[in-house]
Amino acid sequence: MKTSGNMAPEDYEIAQRLCETDPEFKKLWDEHQELKEKLAELNTKLSLTTEEEMEMKRIKRIKLRGKDKIAMKIREYRVSSPG
């Protein structure tokens, strides 16, 4: 499982557990990582076409929505798990 940038270590541990036990979370996590890689690829280019700029904005929107869902599931896990 790849790391997620500036995620707190305790959140990353929860994310690891959720990836193992929650197929929906695993799908969200994998999609987020894939979008992150696509953005990194676009960011390596010296200049972007109009289409690439639009694609970058689209990816960022989707990635942000996914990040929000991931954060929500981590919060839910914290609330529902003892200790």
C-alpha cells in the first residue's frame, strides 16, 4: 500500500486496516493513488495543451472528492472502533 502524502501516521495505519477489511475503501484508496500518479505525470511536462490542462483540473476535482470520502471513512472507523 502506497503512502498518501501528508497523512498522519495514525490515519495511515487506519487506512491500511480499512484496505484489508473494506473493499469499498480499498477501491477508493487505489483510485486515489492512480489519480495521484496521473497528476504527477502531467506535472512533469514543461507545458500542457488545453486538453491536458482540462484533464488536470478534472483529475484534481475527482481526487479531492475521493480524498474527502477516504477521510470520512477514517473518521467513521475512529468513532466506531473501541480504544
